[in-house]
Amino acid sequence: MDWGLKNRISQIIKPHNNRALMLAVDHGYFLGPTEKLENPKKVIAPLLKYCDSLMVTRGVQRTCVPATTDTPMVLRVSGGSSIIGEDLSQEEITVSIQDAIRLNASALAMSIFVGSKYEHQTIVNLGKLVSKAEKYGIPVLAVTAVGKELGKDSRYLSLACRIAAEQGAHIVKTYYCENFEKVVQSCPVPIIVAGGKKIPERDALQLTYNSIKSGAVGVDMGRNIWQSEHPIAMIKAVRSIVHGNANVDQAYNLYKKIVNEDPKKKNKSNKPQNKPNQNKSNKPQNKPNQTKK
Ligand code: R5P
């Protein structure tokens, strides 16, 4: 493996412990201004120092990430469909290798849609991207997409991950499932696990822990961090598992401790609360969920 390729991979998967914490903020490429990521600049700024790398589109990287950062960028280079369009799997490569180099990408990320209408197109795109990126020593992270019509069990995910690796992906991002060890064992390159939809914080920490115990090098987590009420506490707790070998209880206790120390929360609890008998007019108030029909 060429020095540049090795060096870039080691920016993403830390060589001292073979672990990775990637923060995913690329969702807008097909979801638009998704909940709690409406203003990417505000979301990214306080979290950037706690992740090993940021998964991002070129538009958000240029407009919302300070060029002075030393956090490596994993640049999403596929797209072409939207959540309201006909078929999410109809993706092409949308960023040239020259632009990726200008953006100093540490890796390129794209999705493959195994089992979908456009699987051929996306798998061929992956092979071509690997060939181009390797010329410049840039690794490729293949995302195995899942959708309503695609499976999410170890049989399907093993198939999708293995196909990605066979096409030359240097890292594969996939979803956690039962018997995840099988997925890891049959994939010859490192696997990183996506967080998925927002779930309770403890469950997301459990997912992180289980993924690593099953052999993943780490997580590429988005919604379960920035859709949390306490994104900094959450990323620190996830980090304690990925890099601190914390178990789920330890990580969740850390999360709660940081939340309780949060001055904003203290201010809130110090504010006088409106009590029902403080209603001077004594008129019954309409609550938001009591809309008249
Ligand atoms: C999804 O389109 C992106 O590839 C995300 O980077 C990926 O799903 C990880 O984000 P989350 O943890 O929110 O699932």
C-alpha cells in the first residue's frame, strides 16, 4: 500500500488502537435540511474536536467547516437522488477527484445499493472511484445503503459489505445487526457502523459497544449525536467507548454527568416555574394538544 493511502487511512482509523469515531453530517445530500441539522455550521462547530473525522459533502465542508481545522474530512462524493424522488438508489459520482484533492479529502465516501434497481450502476461506480482515487493515494469508504426494500440482516449485510470490499473499498460502512460478527468476519477490510435513526441515548451507546465487541473498528454516527438534546455529552460518551474502552454503564453515566453539569440545564432549573395557580385571570388555558375540532 502506498504511503499516502496508508497515511490517510491512519487519519481515520487511529493506528494506536485501530479505532475510529466519525461524525456523520452528510445527510442533507438527499434529505435536505433534516431535523436538527438545519444549520450545519452550528451543529458541527462544538463537535468537531471530539471526532476523529467528519463525513461531509463538499458544499457543507466549504461553507460550514473552518479550513483551519485539523480534523480529517471524509468527503461524500455520491448523490443524485432525493427523499421525494422516484428511487434513492439512482446515484452517480457527483464530485471530481480534482475537487476532492482541492478539499484535502482524507477519504471519499459513496453508497452502493445492493439488491436495488440501480445496484449495477452503484457497484460499477464504486469500482471506478477506487481506481481513480488510488492513483492519488486516497482511500474510499463504501456505504452499504439499506432501504425499505433492502434487508438489514447479517445475510444481506455480509453480501453487501463483501461486494464493496471486492470492488476495492478500503473501509466499509454498514449497519449493525444480529450476528454482526459474521458480517465482520467475511469482510476483508475494516467495518465502521452507522448510527441509524435516533434512539434513546443508552441504546445508541449499547449499539456502539456491541459494534466494537463484534469487531467493527468504530462508528460513523450522526443523528444519535446531533439529534440528542445534549450532543456534546453524547459524542463524549460514544468516544469513551470507542477510545476509552468504557462499557455501556460507564459511558451512560458519563453522559448523565456531563448533562447534569451543563450550566444551561442548571439555569433552566433555577428559573421560576409557572404554576397553575399563578394564572391571574383564572381562565382555563388552551394547551397546544387541546386543539378544538
Ligand atoms: C446517510 O445517508 C449517511 O451516509 C450517514 O452518514 C449515515 O447514515 C450515518 O449517519 P446516522 O448515524 O445518522 O445513520
